[in-house]
Amino acid sequence: LDPLLLVGVALGYLGARVVFVNSGLSLIPWGLAALACGVAIRDRARALTLAAVFGFSVSLAFMLFGYAGTQSTASRIVPFSLLGLLGAVCAVCLALAAHIIARLVAHRRSRRGRTTD
């Protein structure tokens, strides 16, 4: 069980029930977590995979914990899962952008550190 899956579920719960309830502000910590995946994980494929896991889990958890409709929760699994895929795509896009920028910054820093005589 990957820790980012648990972080996603926890942030989904917090956004649905505790902090920023019914507010788009809950997207801020989600976005920051996705950006952190891209910066902190050096391997691009792993960063994007874990960002997708995080994005799906946070989106699905948010919808499940926040659901107060009259239809059964089981009947909402498919639509919520499809929206969870959208969350995964968004997290991957943020992680990829952060990963590219972090690597460009690191490359420029390493070039500055070299001396040419």
C-alpha cells in the first residue's frame, strides 16, 4: 500500500468533512501534493504513476466521503471513479510540470557550478 494512496484518502476526507468543506479551496493542498510528487521523486515514470494514484484516491475519497445523495453509494461508484480518473489526469499534469521545472533548475545550477578555464 503506497503512502500516497493513504495521503490521498486522508486529504479527500479532510476536504469533504473537515477543512474547506464545500469549497474549491480544497484543491490547493491537492495541487501542492501533486506538485511535490513531481519535484521530490526523481524518476519521472514513478513520479507520474504515484501522482496518478494520489489524484485518483483523493478525488474518489472526496466524493465518497462527501456524498449525501438519496441514491445508494454503490450506484455512484462508476461516475465517481470516472471523475477520479480526471483527478488522476490533473495530478499527473501538475507532477509532470513540476518534474520538468525541477530538473531544468537542477541542470542550470549544475552548469553554473562548473568552471571553464
